[in-house]
Amino acid sequence: MAAHGAHPPGFAHQFETVEQQREAGTLGMWTFLVTEILFFGGMFTSYIIYRSLHLHSFIQGSHELIVRYGATNTAVLIFSSLTMALAIRTAQTGKSKGQIIFWLLLTMILGATFIAIKLRFEWYRDYVEGLIPGVSWLDGGTHTPGVKMFMCFYFFMTGLHALHMVVGLGILTVLVIMTARNRFSAEYYAPLEISGLYWHFVDIVWIFLFPLLYLIGGRYPGS
Amino acid sequence: MSEHSEQSGHVGHVVPIGVYVTVFLLLMFGTALTTWVAYIDLGRWNTVAALTIAVCKMLLVVLFFMHVKYATGLTRIVILAGFFWLGIMITLSCSDELTRHWEIVPQGWQMILPFVSRVF
């Protein structure tokens, strides 16, 4: 470490070294993400319990969802995680800000695509077909009462996940502006790294939501 | 190509692009696999397969995209503690819910149901 002369960009004075600052940032973000794990975990726990109590209804409800869109959205989100990781790598290796912004914008486009598919092909269709409890429920007597509970879980879980996506898009917008203002370099890119953790976490939540809501119990004929 | 340089320059570990692309392809493969398996009748193993693939995908994202493979021990312990708490929440909630024998005790107006069904 150069004593007091060269001060690395973005280095806050309360830290001993750049590495210590970096670890503190990562650790702080993970502490927040642990609260998020338990936040979504509460919903997953209730889902597991009510699914076991109303197994038949939950499988019937699950079959109302279209696997095609769920799988497409999973792929879209995984792709957006790759572009986010590449955005951070581009900053780490000291590439031009144009390249960082390119990957960030691509991540945003993919995130927006996820929400668009969810809105247009899933939630809107659910509205038209009357699968939204309390808003639009057209039950021709074919559903057991538990299906309504399944759809409540479905909308709360996917809704809160989509809300996290919207927050993520807001964060990415700020990152694009910060990058355009030359705030990042190979020495300092902590906001990119930290926001990346958030973005990947939201991806992980969907990696579990997709099989739990669309797939488990099987989608084969007679399941 | 300096992987992680001690002198100023890179801060943190620069993951090779090849690793990111490999992880991405594995995640895509996992998505295709879990979707494909759901259409095959495996009985109760459908659920096991779906959750196992999801956990593997999560580990790939956490270790490589979220750089936990290159993180310090302190960060790893905090993350493990988070998942441990999640485990406590799920197991203890389920141990309450799934070990009781729920029996429907007719109350109030439900008492008349057997008589009603006998009449009709």
C-alpha cells in the first residue's frame, strides 16, 4: 500500500485496505440477502405445508400454468445473470465504459423481457381465463377449493419476485448513469459487484419458483 | 493475464469468460432437463428430481456468478448460516404440521350434516 500519497478511487478512509473494504461490502450485501432468503423462505415453507395438506388441489392448480412460458422465462433470467456477470467482469478488467453500459443495458432488456412475458402471456391470460382469486375467478365447478389457494400462492410468490425484478431494473438504471459518469474503474466497481449479487439472488428465487409452481408432481398425462 | 494481482490494478478475482459461459450452458441444460423430466412418470421421484436440479442450479449461480467460490471464509459462514436458518424454519414448521393426525371435529351447524344427508 502506498502510504498516504496515491488514494485509490472509491477508497473510504475507515478501511485499512481496499480488500477489507471489498469484503465489508460483500459481507454487508450477503447479510441483506440472508434476510431475503428467510423472507422468501417463509413463503416457500407455507407453500410446502399447504401443498402437503391439499396435494390434489395444488397439482390441479399447477396444471393451469403453462410450462412453456415458465421455462422460457427461466432461460431469459439465466441469460440476464450471464450478462450481469459479464458487465462486472468488463469493469474489473478496465474496459471502456461503453462496453460496461452495453452489458448493463442487455441485462435490463432481458429483465424487462421476463416481466413482459409474465404480464402478457401469463397474468393477462389468467385474468381473461378467470384464474385470479378475488379479481377474476370464473370457476365452472371443475376446481376443488384448494385450487384457489394455490393460485393465491402463485400470485403472491411470482408477484413479489416480479417486484424484486422491478427494483433490480431501477438499480441497473442507476448503475448505467454511474458508469456514464465515469464512477467505475478496475480499482473500484463495488456498486456493480453488490448489485450483481442482488440480481443473481432474484434469479435463484425464480430457479426454485419455476419447478415448485410449474413442475413438481409431474406434468405427464394422468399426473 | 494476471488472475488476481496483489499490486493495484484488479481488485478481487477475475473469473475467466470460459467459466461464465460454461456455467451459463450448464444452467440452460438444467432448465431443459428439469422441464423434460417433469413429463416423465417417475411417481414421487418427479419432485425429488425437480428439487435436486434446482439446488444444483442454485449452487452454480452462488459459487460462480456470485463469486462465493472466491469469497473469504467469513462471507461463506454468513451465507451458510442463512441457509441453516432456512433449514430450521422449514424442518421445524413441517415437523409440527406433518406429525399431527388432523381429524375433522364437527362443530356447530356441521353437526346436522349427517342428519341432512340421511334425509336426502
